[in-house]
Amino acid sequence: MDPYGDHQRKILSPLDKKNRTEQNQLVGEGETEKVVVVEAETTKEMAAMKAEETISGDPPLVEHLTDLRKQLIKSAVIFATFFIGVFATVNLWFPIVTRGHELIVLGPMEVVVFYMSISTALAFGLSLPFLCHFLWQFVKPGLNPKETQFLSLYSPIMFFLFLGGLAFGYFVVNPLSYSFLISLGAMNFNVMVSAQEYAKFLLMTTMPIGLLFELPIVAMFLAAIGVLTADTLRKVRKWSYLTLAVVSALITPPDFVSQLIVLIPMILLYEASIFIVLYMERRHVAVNE
């Protein structure tokens, strides 16, 4: 008999099974350690790649927040400077704002509220170019070349349109609406207008109209990025008129005259937006050809 024949048998003794199990465990632990080492190296490589992307690519969120904080601080300083200047020269602009109307105050605090409200509005209007410039400095790095070119070209137009809307509200909407409402109330009442109510009325008939006058610029921007077309503006013309009528009713005093005075130029601006977008489309086609 072969004395080593037992080593070639297929049936193992319990002792042989125990030894083989221990060997398999040792091999498994070694493979596990190798896997852990490989995963650790892979994690280090990924972290290094992310660090390189952060350095060479877009700035991190902290830098964006820091830049935003700087722009907000500069905007607050400019606004506070204009506010203090306007508030300190209250006697100069008071006749221009009140238009010579006789106003009453119902308490000492109403005088302060009136001065604060009008000073805030005037300071905002004076500091608006600086605020737009600071906002432009913040958003410029994140814009694509087409958006950057559009905003750099039409930012002055946006500002002058806003001023045009304010002027239209101050010289047209406000006096006509005020005269109509006062004459309507004078039929049955002894009308006395408080300073605080007049300030609310003045802001209601100027600031929202200035924002509505930005409609052509909004249409141009949407057309420049491919979101809006002239055909779309034509198709939704009826619904757009209805929307403008609702907006005019919300931002003006509750009388038909004021709403109609605001609605007519809004419709004209909407039609002008159609022609502007159509011109941009034709120009784009001509450039591509």
C-alpha cells in the first residue's frame, strides 16, 4: 500500500477541513486588505482631481458668496449715501413731489413716515445705475457670451426706459388720476388728502409703470436666448392684452381713467416688442446666410 495515498483521497477528515477553512480565511483577509488599499488610493485620486478642477475651473461657492456680500455692501453704502442726502435736502424737493397740493397730517409720526417714504423712493431712483452696475459685476462671470453681449449693449436702454416710465407716471398718470379722483369725491365730500395717502398714491402711479416700460427689453432678451419668437407673441396677443389689463388694474388707482391711461402705452409697447423681435430674427437669418 502507498503510505501517501491518504493525501489523495477526496473525503477529508474534520482536521483537514479545519485547516483548509483557516487557509481560505487567511486568503480572503489578504484580498480584502488589497481591496481596501485600492479603494483608498482611488478615493485619494478622486479628491486630487476634484481639487484640481476647483483650482482650474469655476470658483467655489464660498467665493461667490463673498463676491455677493461685497456687492451688497457697496450697494447699501451707495443707497444710504443718497438717502441721507435726499433726507437732508427735504425742503428742496418737497414742492416738486407734492405739486403744490394741500396735504394734511394726522399726527407727528405721519410727517416722518412721509419724508421716509419719499426719500427712500428718490434714493432708490438715484442709486439705480450704481445698483445695476454692481449687479452686473456679480452676474457677469456666470453668463455666456451671448447674454453678456446683450446686457452690455442694452443696459443703458433699460435704464432710460425705466426713467421714461417714471416720467410718464409722474407727468401723465399721476396728475390725471389725482384730478379725476379728487373731482369725483368733491361732488359729495369735503376732500382732504393726508400726506401718507398721497405718498402711497404717488408711488403707485410711478414705480410700477417704470417697471412695465421694460417690456421691450424683456422680449428682446427672451428672443436673444431663443425662448421667444415673433409668431409666439402674435398668437398670444389676445391673452397678453388681457394680462396687461389685469396688471394695469392692479398697479393703478381703482378708476377706469387711470387703468386706461396705463393700458394704452402698454399695448403699444407690446406691439413694438413684436416688431423688435421680428427684426432680430430677420437680422439673425441674414447673418447666418
